[in-house]
Amino acid sequence: MALMPVLCGVLMCVVAATLVVGVNWLADNTANEQSQAQTALTAAERALKKTQLDMARLDGNLQTYDQLKQSGFLGVQDRLGLVEALEDAAKALHQSAFEWELGPEEKMQALIDSQTGEKVAQLMRIPMKLSASGIHEEEWLQLLARMQTSGAGSFVTNTCVYEAASYSNARSTRSAAPAVKVACDLSWLYVVAEGDKR
């Protein structure tokens, strides 16, 4: 009988040791799972932040895209629309002789996405020559401004040569006023997205 309390004590120590080992294993397992969950949460937070930044960038890009599309700077260009804009501009010049010439389309520069390194668009140029004689310089500058706001694209003046001439205006009380003969080389610039067909 004296052996019974010793056996009970040993049994209780074995059960207690088993419980301690089990609790330690459970604590380690829980800590490991908690660490994995924390790592997954951190990765998810980073992914969410990146997605939010990408969404903000995309929203900004879409607004810029819409503005460029409305201005005529983005997309395949409408030469007929440009000719109509030139004819409208010529009508505003009244009796002045106005001529224009459009050159062939030229590729200028590939536009690369800074994030992906992929080509996303192509900067294009159509060379133009505009000339007028017997025109007041202010009228010429107004014509160039109308061209810029016509929605036909973006125009950059490369060179302009002005020569003195006389200007006849039926609306003026004077028969002749200072005027110029002008010849300008311009670049009609626009961007074509990589997927657009020409």
C-alpha cells in the first residue's frame, strides 16, 4: 500500500509533464501561427497601399488622358479636320493670301512607361508650312492661337520669317497700314497609343 501513493505521485508527475509539454507545444504553435498571420497581414497591408497608390495614379492618368484626348493631342489625327480648321482660320484673314502645306507623318520618340519599361505610345509629328502676305502681325498671332485651340492637336512653331509689307483693310479709314508677309514652319504634334491603329 505504501507503493500506491508513490505510483499516484509518479502518475501525477507524468500527467503534469505531459500537460506542460502539450501547453508549450500549443503555445509555440499559436505563436508560429500568429507570426504567420502577422506576416500575411503586413503583406496584405503593403498590397493594399500599393493598390491605393496605383488607383490614385490611374485616376490621375485617366484625367490627363481625357484632357489630352479633348485637346486633340492624343490619338490618330484627322487631317481633314485640320484642313477644315485651316480653312476657318483663312476665312478670318479676310483678303490676305493664306497658304498651307502638310508634310508626311514622322515618328519622333517612343514613350516608355517608367513603371514597367514598356513602350506605351509614340510621339508623332506632321511638318506644316503656313504663309500669308498682306496680313497684320496681330492677325497672324490670332490665327496661330486659333489653330492651337481648334482641338485639332498641338502645334509648335519651329521658325517664322516676317517681312514688311503694306496692309489694306476695307474697315479701316486709312488705305494702307503696316503689315507683314510671314512664312512659318510648324510641327503638328500628337501621341498615338500603342494599341491605336493608324
